[in-house]
Amino acid sequence: MDQLCPAPGCRVDRVVRVGPQTIRVVAHGCRDHARCPECGRVSHAVHGRYDRHPADLPVFGREATLGLRVRRFYCRTADCPRRTFTERLPGLLAPRARRTRR
């Protein structure tokens, strides 16, 4: 695992207390590439970014949410049916999941 990515494929930017019983962890994917889930080719071409907000287990008795900035990549393989795809963080979050894997 990359030393700049201590969490499963992402880097924590900050931890914020958003209420008396809620903590938000803000993070982003830290690899410079992603592998297309359809054809398996590596892409470095970023299409865009968006935020996900999955729930997590409580931390020290407080509700925890994750503000995760993920990237969409272009698949440059001509015969691949998928034109864009989202970077995967399999150790942390399944595709389209609303909760982390913890």
C-alpha cells in the first residue's frame, strides 16, 4: 500500500465535529489512476469528481459519516462498452453502497 494512502485507497483530509453527537470524516481517493471494471485497463484520464456520503459505524459513541470525494475516469479502450467509470475503494466501500464495509 502507498504510504501516502494510509486508509484503504484514500487520504483523510480532516475530521469535523458537526454536532454534539456527529463526526464527519472528509477524505478523497489518492491514487493517480483507476482500473476499468469492464475491460481491466488502467486509466489516468480523469473525467470529473463527485461526493459520496456513506454512513459508518459510531466512533467513540458518536454518529460518524464520511464525506468522500471520488473521481470518474475515462476508459480509452476503443472496444470497451464503458466510456466512464468511478474509481473503486474496495477496502472501504462497495460500488453504490450507502454504508462502509466496517
